[in-house]
Amino acid sequence: PADSSGTPDQSSSIRLVFDAVSWAKVTDSDGNVLLSQLNSSGSEQHLTGKPPFSVLIGNINGVHLYYHGKLVELAPFYNGEIARLKLESR
């Protein structure tokens, strides 16, 4: 069991910062849905789970995605409607 003082083995963290209303869904390698909701402007989500993660994001212009503390560029994964990407383990 993991406690707040340490991270469980092989877990990774994702931070989503919403500057605008945007829908986001994040699923971990076990198929657990870590987030699936419309997020309000000014909100943040901190997620932890087992990579790889499947990530879907609606309004990419209003979302900053950080993985292992680094900003992830969403534009290359955007098809005009949603950004669809996989975050692999490091």
C-alpha cells in the first residue's frame, strides 16, 4: 500500500491545468479511468497511476498538460476536435 509520504512503485504523475473550460479523460495501463469530466476554467487536476496513460483532451488551447514535471505539447496530437495521445513510462 502506498502512503502520502512515498509514491508506489512505477507510478507516474500527470498535472492538468485548465485556463478554459475543457473536457479531459485519462486512463491508466490497467484501464482505470483516472479522470473523465468537464473541467472548469482555473481548475487543476493531479493524477497518479501506472503508465502508459491514454489521454483525450477537448479544448487544447485552454489546457496545459505536465508529465514528469514537463509541459507536453498537445497540438501535434490534435485532430480538430480532440487531442489523443499516449504518455509512456520513462
